[in-house]
Amino acid sequence: MNKMLAIAIAASILTSCNNSNEKEDSKPATDILASNLDSTVRPGDDFFMYANGGWIKRTPIPDAESSWGIAYLVQEEIYNRLRKINENAVNEKGAAGSISQKIGDFWKSGMDTVSIEKAGITPLNNDMKAIEGITDPGSLTSVMASLHRKGISGMFSNYVGQDDKNSEVMAFKLDQGGLGMPNRDYYFNTDERTVNVRAAYKKYMLQTLAQIMQDSASARKAADEVYALETRLAKSSRKLADLRDPYKNYNKMSWDALSKSAPNFDWKQYAKITGTSVVDTVIVGQPEFYSTLSNEIRSTPLPVWKNYLKLRLIQSSASYLDSKTYSDYFEYRKTLTGAKEPRVRWKRVLDAEENAIGEALGQLFVKEYFNETAKKRYNDIVENIREAYRERISRLDWMSDSTKQKAYEKLSRITRKVGYPDKWKDFSKLSIDAGPWILNIQRANEWWHEYDVNKLGKPVDRSEWSMTPQTYNAYYNPSNNEIVMPAGIFAVPGYRDEDLDDALVYGYAAASTVGHEITHGFDDQGRQYDAEGNLKNWWTEKDEEEFNKRASAIIKQFNEFNPVDTLHINGNATQGENIADLGGMLLGLDAFKKTEAYKKNEKIGGLTQLQRYFLGYALGWMYQDRKEQLARLVMTDVHSPAKERVNGPVVNVAEFYEAFDIKPGDKMYRPDSLRVKIW
Ligand SMILES: [Zn+2]
């Protein structure tokens, strides 16, 4: 239940080669904030376009991408750095089993397109045979379990995580899942864009089944049957906004109780094969989904289930197989993201490597690219934000004193993780060789499965990181009451950290990352977890009521935004993130006002300190999206799109009006009575 910062880097990013080293050697001559402005737009009309429009106008989205913006530019630098690390590893020819051997072989197996083309989908033969061998619900269960071990999705989702009600214990969690499209809405929405995605998905199912079946008539029949099965599972799945309530999505039960409520799936056998039988209870997110699944296991003929599993297997593996298998899949993906062509191969290999052994790469990465001075700067910023939040809470007129005391306690105990972990994961038991690539991927998935399952029944390791140091992202984890900010999130492309002025950094990182993440511990979801990380609400009913009253104003504000076609933002589903953006902006500002830079108030690049603060914030959301992608984000993401993440919160902040001299009559102007005030 990490609340990720809003970047839609779907575990992968970008294109175009720049030489990042050249940039690093000399101080950049231009001020990044001044050079991204669009001076033809008035800040009071559309602040996002004023701040980022110059860059947007001169920067087309590359054909291989569905979005383009700051995270991708940072990622571009990171890609180039990682590529060098990989190429060095290949040349080094490290001893068998060494990190360098694994990185080098992973890279080689992914780049070896000759072998990949020759093999086609044959590396999946053993898995295909296992699926073909299913004869009854029992063998269906065992095959599903061994596919789950290898990271092949199907039927439902499972993961190991802290027990929400007892953060000292790791639990095995079962959620709804098993769909071929991103979520239930894709099966039922009737707008044109979704209808197109459905058509492309059905076409993809048909092509894939035709590849492995004797004749086209049986492939067509099989595709229809599998689609109907998925639709029934989708119908029984909860909607995005209904997944927000941690109590309703927490249903602890024994394996026996689960076996009683979903009797047609052999849970005992599943637990044995997945290595999860060490725990006697599981946490089921959506019990009604499991009843449906169980009924389907009885009522859907086994041949349909077999075709369903074959599809899941090929769809999950498509990115690592031959070009025909991949391009069929990519044609469908296009309708979801709008990207016109696949990302270049070496970047796709790095994306996969990031998922498989990212921390091994990260170890080499930070050695070269995140120094002690930078680490200290951001550690200090976290403490300044913590103090600003304490002061803000003390001034709240709607929160009771008893709740305030608990808030101070929780705030003071938030663990800060900045840059990279103190202790690295040990990949020595993972075997990586020169190919086939897909089998390296499967073994890595199995390593991660073992790694997670091994946590069951053991004390929680609170020093662990769930993101690699080179990631452009951050999270708050309520079960550990911690904020985690990898080195990558602080990077501004083309600039060294010491070249960045405080106003920019407080807007870009302190507000949109540190402040944003810290408020997650106190919002409608985070407040349900106490200082120890247990699901135990520490607010009074009256405080909740007051908070909800204020939250309803931000729900209303965001419901009005209409980023694409007829789609409006779902103010309810995105409220937690919108509140965090607004809170983060205020906290960053409070902390910034205490810096020497703010007090001196010198202009840089012709911009005042206050202007630079808000522009630094907007730089963090400098993105443009294709319409397909924007629609997908609005339907599936609990974050608002980039533009609204800037224009939404700023209009609630008094200093914004002051900084850009915005007056009644300007488009962005909101009278004080309409401004949302929460933190
Ligand atoms: Zn967030």
C-alpha cells in the first residue's frame, strides 16, 4: 500500500541519446526555470502552461512514448549511466555468480535478438505443457500456483506485506485480479476510447490463440469464451474508489475459512506450492471476488481455463520474446498508451533488469552519482519539513488537542530514508546466464517470490527499501511509518545538485516529494495507521468529520477538471493525492521561508524567490501525455494528471496570488471563500 508519487513510468521509460557526461563537467549556463517558461501565457490564466509551456512547445513526445516530461528526462540520464555500467560488466567478465557476471549476462541475454527470434515462444514449452496437462480443478490449482511463483499473473493477485493491523508481522495477501485489461472499467465503460481498447484487446486475444491453435474457427471460439470469463471476473471486481477503504479491503481469515468460502480452488495445495503454508491465516482484500472465482472454477469448462492460462502466460511474457509475439502485444498496448512504436531495445532490457536485479545496479549507481553533500542536503530538508508540519498542526483550528498530541507523536516517529539503503539485498542465490532471456526473467521472479515468502513468520525488516536508488519516485509506507526517497527523485536533468538554488529545490523536491509524502501519514488513509504502523484510527469522530468536510471541498474542486474528451477527474478516488499535493506545497513554502535564500530575496533568471518556488514545483510536473494515455491515467490512477497537480493546489495558496500578482477576473483566481484549507 505504498502511495507512489504520481509518475506513470510503468516500470519503463524513454528515447534519444544525450551525453550526460558532457553536461556534468561544466556548470549549465541557462536557468532551467526561466528557459521553460511560455511568456505568451499569463500565469493568472494557466499557471501550468506559463511555467512549462516553453518546454512543451519545443519538445514533441517521442514516437515510442505515451508521455514525456521531467521524469523521462531524468530517466534518460539514468539510462545512459546504467548502460555504461552494463557494458562495463560485459567487458569485465566477472567470476561466475558475481554481481558483475549477473549484470553482464542479463544484458547480453536481453540484447541477443538472434537467439530470441530463433526461439520464438519455445522457451515457454514446459509451461505450456503443464497447462495442457490440467485434468481437474486440483491440477488447475497447482499449475496456477507454479505460474504465480514465476511471476505469471492469473485468476487473482497475491503478495507478501505487513499485516495492516499488526505491523510487526508479515502477512500473505490475496486481492482481486486476473484480468487481461488494466481494471474492471475497461470491460464496461461505453465511451469511444474504451470501446476501441476493448476491440484491440479482443483482436490480441484472437491473434495469440490462433498462434497456438489448429484452426481459426476454434481460436475465435476460444477467444470469445475467455473474454466472457474475464468479463464475469471483472463484474465481480471492486471499482477504483472502493479500493481506498483499508477496513473494507481487509478480511483476515484462516486457510480453512477461505476454503469454505471459495471451495472449488484447492487452497491447501496452493499454499504448499507457493511456500505460504507457514502462515495459518491470509488477508483477503475482496472476498466476494473469491466466491465468484470459486464458482467459475466449477462452472467454466476446463478447456476455457486452459486457454485463459495460455493467454496469461504469453501476455505476461510477450515483452521478452520474439518480435512477432511482442508486436502483437504492442499493437494492443498502443490503444492503452498512445505510444506509436516500441521503446528501443536496450532501454527495454534496462527496464526489465531494473525489475529483476535493480538493487544490484543501484549499488554501483550511487557509488558514482549520489554524494554525501547531496544526502545531507535532503536529510536536512526532511527535518525542516517535519518541523513545518508540526507548527502547522499546532495552528489548526479544527483539530482537537488530544488528536494533535497523537499527530505530534506520529510525526516525530516517521522514519526518514534518503538516497539508498544501508543494507543491500543479496542476489547470490539467483542464477542468471546468457539466455534465453525469458528464463532469466522467470528465475528472477522466482527469486523475488522466495524472497517475499521467506519473510512470512519472521520479524519485519524495517530497514528494507521497496524502490531502487536510481528510481525517479518516492513513497510513504504507513505500516512502517516511513518516507522513502531514492536518490533519483532529487535529480534535475543536466544539472548537478550543487548548481540548484534553494527556491527551486524547495518547490521541486521539498514540496512535491517530501511534504507530499509526509502528509500521507495523516490523510484519510494514513490517519488510520498509528505511530507504530498499525491499522488503528487515532482520530476522534469529530476530527474526522471536520477533515471530511474540508476534503469534500477538494473533491468538488477536482471533479470539475476535465482533462480529456468527456472524462472528468474522479475527485473521490484522487482526493488523498490531491490533499497531499496541497499539503506538500504549503509545507515546502513554510520551510522555504526560513532559508537564507528566501530572506535575501535576490532575483535569479529574472525571477523572484517566491516565483521560483512555485515554478520549481511546476517543474516537478512538467509533462505532456498523449490522449490515450491521459484517458488511461484518469481511469486507473489515484493521482490527478500533471497539469491539474499544478493548477489544482496553487489556487488554494495565498502566496501564489502574491508571487504572480493574480487578481479577481484572472482565470485562475479563486476567492478566499472557495479556497480549500486542510493542513
Ligand atoms: Zn502520494
